[in-house]
Amino acid sequence: MSVKIRLQRHGKKQRPFYWIVAADARSKRDGKFLEKLGTYNPNTNPATIDLNLDQAVQWLHNGAQPTDTARAILSYKGALLKHHLDGGVRKGALTQEAADAKLTAWIDEKSGKVDAKKEGLTKKQQEVRAVALKAEKVANEKRANAAVEAAKVEEVVEETEAEVVAEETPEVEAVAEETPAAEEASEEKEA
């Protein structure tokens, strides 16, 4: 039986989530598997990988062949390096302590690079937010200035209308005064 270390897809449409599994090469992609080795979530930036390093290396020692994507993930997490170093220990080229020290140094260097990438992404997001906040403040100031100017224009229009109404009001009163006299005259003519 040929064993492969491969990805088994889970998750929703457009939101994949993978299990890293050791499975018989003849089984379906999402079918039976022998052992779950970890998870891989490509939706986050950087991708989140949770891998049981010892189990993965044990399967590699037993002859499991990783697929291309699984090989990249195992390499990223250090499983292939540990498998390689264990081979050197078996041949007598290294001691177990030296192999563990090399693996630890490599993992520390790798985690430093990942942390630097996360910090860079965080800084970039903060810069984008700062630019958006400045643009929003400018837009709010323009909107507030436009509202103040509109209020001034309305006041000027109201004052102008009030002056026009004040000028027209005496004429209306004079017409109103003439109207009762005209009514009296018309009443006298009828009588």
C-alpha cells in the first residue's frame, strides 16, 4: 500500500480549509485517511499552518510520499529538514544533540521571518487606516464648511425676503385700507 501525505479539503465555497493527512494513495481526495497530521488555512495572511512535526516525520521515515503542496508545507514547517537530519544521525554523520540544535536554530530563524512579515503587514494596515482617517477628516471639514456657507446663504435669503416683505407690506395695508372704503361706496350705491 502506497501512502501519501496530502491535503484534504474542507470549508465553504471560496473559503477553503485543509487538513494535512496521511492517506492511502488510492483513496478519494476527501475520503478515508490513516492519520490527521495538521491543518492548513490559506485564508489568513500569512497562511496558518498547524502541523504535528513528530507524526509527519514518522510518516516520512515510514516511506510516505508528500504531494507537491504538502511537500511545500512540510518544508515550511521544518519536517523535511528534521527527516534529513535524522537520516544523518542514523548514518552517524551527526549526533542527536547537533541535529536538534540545527533544527532549533532553523525554526527560530523561520519564526523571526514570519513575525517580521506579520509586523510589516500590521504597519501597512495602520498606514492605510491613517491615510483613510486623514481623507475622512478633510471630507468632514469640507462638508462642515459647505453646511456653514449654506446656512449663511439661507440667512441672507431670509433677510432679503424679510426686507422685500417689509417693503410690500405697507402697500398691501394701503390696498387693504382702500378696500373698506370701496366696499362702503359700493354699499351706498346699492342702497
